[in-house]
Amino acid sequence: MLRRVPAPVPSTVAALSWGTMFPIAAAALPRVDAFNLTAIRYAGASVIFVVLLLVLEGRAAVGFDGRFARLFVLGTLGFAGFNLLTYVGLKSVQPQDAALIVATMPLMTLLVRWVLDGERPSRLELTGVAVALLGVALVISRGHPEDLVSDLQIDGRA
């Protein structure tokens, strides 16, 4: 019987894994093009996760019900497309800039849903976004977020 993992553990593992993606990808891109880097990353991960799904959920969990083409196109665009474009963008920006852009995505999603669907973000969602943005500030400032404030004031943007 599988034990229940505390809720923060998977999120923390995901955040740490995704956060390391940018500096690793920036170092790899001079040697491997963005398309092949994305293909390698997702081909290996896909095999691992399909095997896990089969083992944990059984054969019925991998049924497509006639929607394989739709799943393939949307999955490729959503996951591989995002990462491919991120890797292409990393050729032009620093890894911490890419991390900042990606970290603002949940905030943008909440705002778009609020505007388009009228769904106001909950306090918990806004708290999560604030924590994510604080984490980005800590990464960009190398643990000294007060330097970001002083940099903005020196540049005359505050």
C-alpha cells in the first residue's frame, strides 16, 4: 500500500526541478539545439510516466477513447511547445530573466480568468502568486531582495 505524501512535498520537488531547468538549459544550448533538447527531455520523461501510469493505474488509464490526435497535438503544444520556445528564448536572455517570466504565468492566468470569466482570484491563489514572486526576487537578487529596491531607485524607476 502506498503512503500518502504530505501535500507540500510534490510542489516543492516540482518547483526545485523546474527552477533548475533554466541554468541547465542555458549551459546545454550551446551544445544541443533547442528542438533536440526538448525532444530528448520529453521522450525520456514520457516513457517513464507512461510506465508509471500503467503500473499504478492499469491499462485502462492509458485509453484514448478516439482522442489520440487531439491529445497528441494539445499535449505537444502545451508541454513541448512551451519548453521549446523557452529554450529558444534562453539564447537571448539570462536564465534568471526566463525564470521571472515563467514565474509570472500563474499571476497572468489568474488575471486573464478574472477579466474573461469574471472569476476573482481567492486569497489562497493570490498568496501563492505572492510567494512565487518573492521566490523569483530572492533568486534574481541572490538572496538580497533589498538590492532590487535600491537598483530601481538608482535607475530612477521607483
